[in-house]
Amino acid sequence: EDQVTQSPEALRLQEGESSSLNCSYTVSGLRGLFWYRQDPGKGPEFLFTLYSAGEEKEKERLKATLTKKESFLHITAPKPEDSATYLCAVQDNFNKFYFGSGTKLNVKP
Amino acid sequence: NAGVTQTPKFQVLKTGQSMTLQCAQDMNHNSMYWYRQDPGMGLRLIYYSASEGTTDKGEVPNGYNVSRLNKREFSLRLESAAPSQTSVYFCASTRPRDTGELFFGEGSRLTVL
């Protein structure tokens, strides 16, 4: 059964304090792993797609990496505007997307 | 640039009432999805449509029906609403080759009393 687990559930950082979010997965044929950002009252907003182990993607203060069993979202020197819930999802061979429960990030100034 | 549009944005129902959530996308996407999001549960797939005329069950399909009316529209129907269906519902779609990311609507917040 396809499964996605994210940790931690919540993370509080001081502005400038770097950290990482984890996404571990089991899936029947990984077509892609996706990271999304979700602000309160909004739909998820796409950040990155990773397709194979060893792949990395960067965008501003965010960097996503992928291994055969997990993905990390590294946040370098975060700012208060990075506060949001970060969701991880996997796409399987049947073209279905399964999501983790998310990590709620709070960055204090 | 409408993207994925959901209606209504908010709805309050009484137990046993029925309603339909509407979703339309203007990006020429083949695949469309309905998810529900509950606190601490993340997004759970209700139904999925790979293309016009096809639908498939997801993780939590009980109590719901769907219709893929045409390529643009994918509706979700609650025939007899229950308090357990109180949730935020999201519609999403993917690009024609289906190897890209999901594009989401803004969500529909449903409360069943």
C-alpha cells in the first residue's frame, strides 16, 4: 500500500535558523515526488518535482533532495514569510497522488 | 488565468441533505482529482478521473459519487451528507502527459450539522 509519512508534524524556527523537513515513502512504482506549500485557507502551491534518487532542486531558500526511500526539504536561513504547511506527495504508476499529513513551519522574527 | 475553479467556496448542510461540488479547469488537462483535507490527516484522495468518461476510486470513496462531465469539468456529489463529511474539499488536475504536478483549486469548505 502506498504510504507517505512526514516529520516533524510541526517545527518552530527563529529567523535565520536552518533546518530540514523529512518525507519518507513507500510506493508501487515512483513516477515522481512532489513538494507543495500550503498557506491557511488556500490550496497547495507547487514547489518541486523530483524523479530519481540523487536528484536535487533549489528555489530561493529551499532545496529538495531525493533518495530511494525519503526526501528532504532543506530550508536555509528562513524568513517569517516561509511560515506555512509543507506537503509531500508521491505519484504512483497508476497516476494517483498520495500525500503526507504535512509539516507546519513557523518562523519567528 | 482561472486555472482550477471550485464552487461553492463555503456550504453548510444538514445531515441527510445532498449537494454537488463543482470543479472546472481551463488548462486542457486530462486527469482530475478530488481530495478532502482534515486536520492532522493531510490530503486524502476520494476519486480520480484519468480522462473524460473514466473515473476510479481513491482512498476514501464511501459516501461520494463523481461525474466527469467533459474534459473541463469534474463534479463530486454527496447523496446523503453525514457529519463525518465535514471537511475542506480540493479539486486538482494535471498536465496532458500526466507526469507533472497537480494544480489545485482554492478549496470548498463543507460543514454538515
